[in-house]
Amino acid sequence: MTQPPALSLAFAGLVEADIRPTLLHFCDEVERHHGHRILSDQLRLDVLDETSSHPPVVAMAKVDSVLAAVSIASRANDGWTLEVVCQHDHDLAPARDIIRLVVNGVTDLLQTENPVRITWWARAHDPWVEHIASALGFIEYRRLHQMRISLTTEIAARFHDGAAGTRGFIVGSDEHEWLSVNNAAFADHEEQGGWTHEQLERRVRAPWFLADDLRLHPVAGSITGFCWTKRHEPDLHEPQLGEIYAIAVDPSQVGQGLGKQMVMAGFSHLARAGISIGMLYVDADNTAAMALYESIGMEVHHTDRAYRWSGPPSI
């Protein structure tokens, strides 16, 4: 008679030096196996940061003594952001059981905070999350569209003509003013709001960061808006993409059409760099932004979902 796989919680606690290499190696291996990005940029940076006073927490589980799944939570603007990585076919019962184990491992650690807000992000290629999240006390509350546009020669020329004038970010000079504009524009935003110099510095040190890709719109010497672009390397399933990673207008300048001009400036910049597909993420309920992006020819490519903790686990 075949014995069921032995599931065990191998570790639950802070991401520290002795855990970090194993955790990152596991996530990279799963990413290579599935052929798509596993961890969000922010969570990966948080895991890599050895100097943070608020390191992420992690739960790691094994199947028959082999590491099989992890859940990682890092501090966000209004609570914690959770992501899950599992090497097994998510539709199989053992995978569902081990995912429950690692999610419970993290929520058990965090629910000592009162109140605690935990947001579990699920990618479009993770449809299995909805059932498990519901069983563990999470409720869907947010949808995030990825929108794309083909940066043809014609579109790139149109964007160039309609773009706001921009310059590249100057490291060591623009940080304070950029943070002021960003935090004013995203005062209530979970991921982009409340940034510190430390958070910006981590991204400036990231391998993908190029100062010229962070486009600033100055008026009379002051930054009134920005369009931060990012170049993604192609992978097994995707061509090279050019992303508008973050975009904002100083609240005092809203209503003057600058937002659309900054979008055009960002995509024009990426097109000049030879990138043929532009993309960005936008909340599904942000109807004004959706209308703006659709007006320039963007279409929804896929939708990610966020589930929020609503109480102790039910199983």
C-alpha cells in the first residue's frame, strides 16, 4: 500500500542570513521550471536586503524531507504582502495541502499583531489560489490588470509628438524631490505609497535600474511628474517587454493633461530603446486610468488578484 507523502513545516520565522540562500535558490529553481516570474520585484528586494530593520517572514515546508513550498510576507504600506511559491502541480491534493501549511505558518506568526492586514497576491497563472485562499480566511478584494500595447513605428512617432518633456533621474540629486512627489501622489496606495529613502535606494541598486529610464518632468526646476520605465529581459514565454513601472503627477498639477503626456513620454523612451511591446499594471477599479490607457490603444493582457485576510484560518 502506497504511503501518503509526509508533509512537514521545516521553518517559520524571520528571513535571516542562514535562510536566505536556500529560500532564493528554491524560488529561482521553481521560476526556471515554470518559465515565468515567481516573486514580485518588491518581495525579492526585501528578501535580498540584509540591512533591513523589518525583514520579511517566511514559512518553509517539505514533502518527504524535500523543500516543496514557501510563503513569504513582507511589510507593506498598510500591513503585510504575502506570496506563495510551490514546486508541485497546484491542482494536485499534496500541493494544496502544503500550500495551506505554509500560509498558515505565516499567518500564525503575524496574527499576534492586532489588527493585522495580510494581502495575498495571486498571479493570473495561479487560478488555484481562490479556493485555498477562501478556505484559509482570505477574501478577494482587488484586481490588477496588466495592459499592453505594440510600440509600432507609427505609434512610437505619435507618442513622441504628444509626450511631455522629460529628463533622466540624477542619482544623488533627485531622491528627496522624487520621494515628495511619489508619496503625495500615492498617499493611500499599498505598494507605492509611503516610500522611504531606503526603499528608493534598494531599487536604485537593483541590477535592472537605469537612471535614464526614470523620466522626470521638470517645470521651473521642480519635478512635477515622473514616468519610471523598466526593461524586462525575454524569457521562455515572453518577448522583451518595456514596462511603465510607476507613473505619477504632483497632485497640484492634476487636471492639466500631464498624466497622458507622461505615459506617452515613457513609451516613447522605451520605443527609442528598441522595445516593441509596452505594458503597465493598473487597478481594475481605477476607471479614469483605464480610460486613459484604452484611449491610447492599450488592451488588457491578463489580470492578477489580491486576497485579504479576514480572520483566523477555518481549517
